[in-house]
Amino acid sequence: MKRLIYSLIIVLFLINTSESTILSGVFSGTIGAVPGIYASYTYHKCLNGDTTATGANVASTQTNFPIAVHINPSNWTATERTHLAIDQTDGKRVRFFASDHTTVLPYEVEYYSETADIVTEALYWVNVGTITGNNANAGMVCIAYGNDPLGSSQEQVNATWETNFKLVQHLGDNSWGSSPEAKDSTSNAYNGTNAGATPNQAAKVRNGASFITDDNIDFGDVLDMASSSMTISGWVKIAASTTVNQGLVEKRGATGDYWNIISCRNNHGTYPRKLLFYMYDGEVVPMIASAANVDDNVWHYFAGVRTISAAIVYLDLASATHTISNGDISSTTPLRLGNSYTADEPLNGILDEIRIALTNRSADWLRLEYYSMLKTNWNGDSWLTWSAE
């Protein structure tokens, strides 16, 4: 009898320890170590993430980094995709692990589709605790699936995006719903109200939102940056140049301080057809322009980064820098995608994967973000390779 009691005490202790480990991981970016669960799934596949010069060419190590995991007929066999469909219809009955096969990685399902019990396409965003620079990163992310031993959704949307992310917009699929339609994936829940934009348009990563004339997505008065460092990034495809500026991401009204990223009008005297990153603090207008045109009906990755002393604009990883004062750019104007609050900078194009972070991302981070989103021939990223099942 005593032996039975002691055994029960040990079991309860182990359960409590495992639960506390999992909960502590939710707030630190990973869900925590869960020994034995990996092997409980019937099937497994792992991704290698090459950051050497022949891969993503990223020298520094990145932490809590969200990568896109594309699953489709070109990188998974029909048999593997049949196994993935076991016990699920929404893609949430799987788990992602680090290379140790015990550390659980939080994930978000942006899209999942299956037909006749075989997955046709899936797109996951997975928070990878550590991606080592200039390294093969063997087994960087492993997915466990089939005969789910847990019996419930394992998706952790908010935990997928580390706390510096203040807004993450996929602009389609699972992230689009009832009003306010544009759902924010971060815990801030800065959801945007749609005013004419068309979601679920074929885009760079999967689906995005298209804009024309007075279309916009309005988030209200959020993200007053003051003197904070920040990074705005995403993908844009502008159909054609116009005689007015075209707003991508804007927090600008008729008066007062503001910040925005725009495509400059084709008759601009200094920066025609360039990508501009503006910040106005009441006295000066620090702005920096890309070297290449952005309004050419081609997909472009863009980013605007503000540090204490500089503004940096990126267009397809080519950057330009401007020295700035660390002025206050607080604004009570609503944040909008696709136009300014005064509706005088309408975008004629498509946006995808818009992200705003309250930190100045490094060039290596942005380079990895660029490569982590690419989808070539329905195969994940050129720097990623899958192991066999």
C-alpha cells in the first residue's frame, strides 16, 4: 500500500513539474521541454536551416525568430501529407520541436487545407528559439504528427511572436474574420477595420490584401512611437506609378507629428518612384529613400528601421541610411494600411505580411526575415531543406 502511495506522489510531482515547465515556456518564447511527447507521435520530419554563405548568409545568431514553414506537394510526398492529415482537419494537432526533440516551439497556423484525407497545402509560422549564424542548423525545427497523443489543438498564436512585435498582419486566410476584419497575431490584439481592401489575394508568402482608390485598413490610434526605436516591414506589389504618393503603412494626419512608409509619386522632384521612410517630430522631416524604384508591378520586401541616431530604409535588402535626431514622433492619428488618414495617398497594389516591432532590427534579422518568407516553386526557402520522414 505504501509503495502505491509513494508511486502516486512521484507521478503527481512529475505532472506538476512538466506543467510548470510548459507554462514558463509560454512566456519566454518556447513552450518548454516535454520529454517523451516527440516519440509519442507516429511520424516526424525536420528542417535544416543553412545560414552559411551558401544559404541565407546570416552571420549573427537570432533568437525567438518566426520562420514560415511551407508544406505542399513539392516538398512533402503524398504519403507524408496523408500522415499529416491523420487526426486533424485544421492543422493544429501537431507539435513543433527544437533539434533536442524535447523543447516545444510555439506556432501559428496561417493556412491549412486537405482534400480526401491528404494535405494539399499548409503554412505554419514557428518561433525558433535559436538560429545560429553561419551554421548548418541541422534539425533546426522538427514537426511531430500522426496519431496525436494529446487530442487537442497545440496552436499558440500569441507565443509565436516575441514581445517586441506589436503588430503582425497576414491579411488573409485564418487571420481574416468578422469586423474588425484584419486580425493581429500578437497579444496586443490591434485588429484593423477594413474599408474597401480586398483580402485573400494571391501574394508573396500566401495571401494578402489589395488596395485601390480610397481603400484602407484602419487600426485606430495605436503605436504612438514617441522616441522609441522601431521597425516596420512587409511585402508590397504596386501595380503602377501615379501622380500621387502611395501609402503602405501610415500614421499621418493633416497636422502634427507622424511617421509613414510611402511610394513616392512619379513626378516627385527628388525621389520619383522611390520607397520613402518619413518621420516628422515638429521641426524637421527625417526621410530616407531607396535607390531602386518600387512601383514596377513586382513584389518587393521593404523595411524602415529607426534607431536612436539613424533612419534606415531597406528595399529587397539594399539599404540606405540617414542620420537623425531622436525626436518625439508621437501621433494621435489612426494607424492605416493602404492610405493616410487624410485619404490623399491611396495605394494601388497588394500588401502582405506587415509587421511593426518596437525595436531596431539588425540587418541580419531582416535578411533572415526576407529569406524565411520566400516560397519558391511551392518549396519553402532556398536555405531550408527537409529530412526524410
